[in-house]
Amino acid sequence: MAAKQTGLTPFGKKVKKRLIDKNMTQVELAALLGCNKQYLYKILTGKRSGRKYIEHISRILGIEAA
């Protein structure tokens, strides 16, 4: 049975690329944000708006907010 794959939002793709560039994991980013990795994943896939975290994510990774 194939794993269900959920697509990233354009912002999620930027975050993912920047995490790779910085050699950082989603778990590490979630810890810096003070949320859990599942919630961060939901923000990156668009299941949650993450309004409270978008600006902070952008600042940490040095990218533009969505």
C-alpha cells in the first residue's frame, strides 16, 4: 500500500528548501517555534493557517512570508 502524500503549499516548499539549505529539520524548527512537528506539517501543507507562526518561521529561515 502506497503512503498517502500531501502536497506542500508554495510557502511550505520555500520552508522545506530553506530547511535543507540550513541543514535543519522540521522538528528543530517546531521546537524553536514552540509548537509540535505535526502542527508545523499542517501549516506547510495548508491544513492549518498557522497565522500565529508564519512571521516567526519567515524570520528564523530568512524567507518572505506567504
